[in-house]
Amino acid sequence: MIYALYAQGVFNNGNTDIKLIAKTFESTFNIDLGDFYHTFMELKSRKINRTKFLDSLCDALIKKMDEEDEI
């Protein structure tokens, strides 16, 4: 998610370093991301569904919207 936000240039018109974004996430959510660059490299090397988690977030949001439309 962090790399997706970085790639989209969401923060400071795309002028924010990936390390700062990661550190902000760690602080905000009280988590330790460890070597996030290594994790990104592992995602890149996947042969199937490299964005599995982001895809599932998108699917869940669309499902929620569709459910609310039915009400």
C-alpha cells in the first residue's frame, strides 16, 4: 500500500521520500515494517497476483458500495 501511494504521488505532490512515508505509517499505526524495500522486491518477484492485498481491498470496497446500493 505504501508503495502504491508513493507511486501515485499522493503525498506532497509526489515529492515525499518513500522512507518518510514508511516511517509515518510505522508511527501512525504503531507497527514495525522492517525492511520494506525487501518486501517490495518480494512482491515484484511474484509471478501471480503481485498486488493481491490491494486487489482484495478494492474488491471489499466495491462489495460494500454495492451492498449499500441495494438498501
